[in-house]
Amino acid sequence: PGRVRNVMNLRRTSLVAAVAILLTASAPARAQTAAPAVSPAAPIPDISTLMHQVLENQNQVDKMRENYACRDTRQVEELDKHGRVKKTTTSVYQVSFLGHMEIQRLVERDGQPLSPDAQKKEDDRIRKKIEKYEREQQKDKAKEAEREEKAEVSIQDVLHADRFFHPRREALDGRQVIAFDFEANPGFHARSQVQKVVQSLAGTIWIDAQAHEVVRLDARFAKNFKVGWGLVASVHRGTAVAFRQTLVGNQVWLPTYVQAHVSARALFFGVNQSEIDRYTDYRQFHVKSSSATFPPKK
């Protein structure tokens, strides 16, 4: 299992990272503000401008999403080389948000709650993760400036490495969205690792016309992506992810569904899996503190 998890980390570092580059779609979005209805006949905005607006929204989300928690039901299917299911595992997580992180606390596996020992290990893991985050916040200003600079560079990488086409207005769940397709720019020669990952992807993005938030993203690797000429790792063509989010409480956009099909290899170990995350039962909460004064004792 540990070796398989190491291979699955390939999805985090290549597939999901690449999707994050594509408009940082894996992050929950900012509060929804009132806006006039968009006419279906309205002109379609410049894609470059629209992408930068989405990026700016993501820089405002961290504090607001900390007021929300939910339940993530994850189903993982291990597949054989013919695509047949060999094993299915279902896990349930309690999800909360801390800054830019999603904290997932495992509470149930295959319909059974964790044993006391397993729960203690999970609690210790979460505690260490939070402590690490808090230590990193000591350099918050420097890290924030560095993160914004990297995000801006990533957007520029996307704009150069990909070709965007067929922009159109559509209706999705009763809202006006702007959709467009993307694929590798054949005239661009990728130099950085980020550019190479992005140039391996193709798919479609749907952006809310009022909120400038990604509400849907379907992306796939249109060609094999290799790390270290394939000696270190390789993500196979057809590896794909589907992402959905919705407006929760008429305040903030949060994920509802993520599906990833991963076919990859790292060193001598391979993985062929399908994973679905369903986010439900969103709850909003506020943490308040109060103090009281008492007369001194005589």
C-alpha cells in the first residue's frame, strides 16, 4: 500500500498540479457578490483577461473557506490492465480548510469506523500537519509574495503553452457560463517542467460569467508525460480529471465532485486507478471568543 500511495503521489505532483495551474481550479473560490444578469448576446471577454480575473479571485479565498466544513466520500477502484475492477475501497473524511490547505481527517473505511489506535494515528497526523502549517506562517508575507509570483508565472506558462479555442456562452445549472476548449500549442517549445505538464493537457473549462469562478473543468493527458526521461516516473496518456464546484450558501464556491483516472508508473511500480471524491453536507460555522470581568475578591 505504501508503494502504491507513492505512485499515487504522482497524481498530486503532475495531474492535479497541472489542473491547479489551469486557473487554480482545485481551490475553493471567493464570496459571490451581486451582479447584473449577463446577456447571452454579450461579447465574450478576452480569455487572457478572464484567466487573470480568476487568479485574482483565488488570492481572496483562504479566510472565507475556513468557515466551512464538509464530508468527503472517496471511492477508489484499482483496475487491471484491461480496465476491469480488481478492488474497491471507500473512505469517508471530515474536511476542513486551513489557509490554502484542505485538511482531510479519515473517520471511516469500507463502512467501518476507525479503531481507537488508528484514530489516534490519524489525529496525530492532522496535528503535525497543522503545526507545520503554523510554523510556515511565521514567514507568511514572504511566502505570500512568492506564491503570488509563482501563480502569475504559471498563468503565463498556460497562456504560452496552450491554445484556447471555441469560446462560447452556455447555461450550466441555471447560470451563465463562458466555456472554451484548450490543447497544446504546437508552435510552442516547452522549456520548464510546468510548461511541459501544461502542454500535455487538453480539455474544456467552464467559468461563471458573473463570479469569474471555474465551475467545471475536464482535463486529460493527451500524450504521455515523463519525468527524468521516463526513468523516474511517467503519467500515461488518458490520465484524466473532472472537477465540479458550486455556490454554497449563496456566499462561496466550493468543490462538490472530483473524479480522476490515473494510469502512471514510478520507478518499478505502476498504478491504474479510478478515484471519485464527493463533497457533501457543507456546514458553515464561526468561532467566537468572549471574556468576562469579575470584581476582585476581598
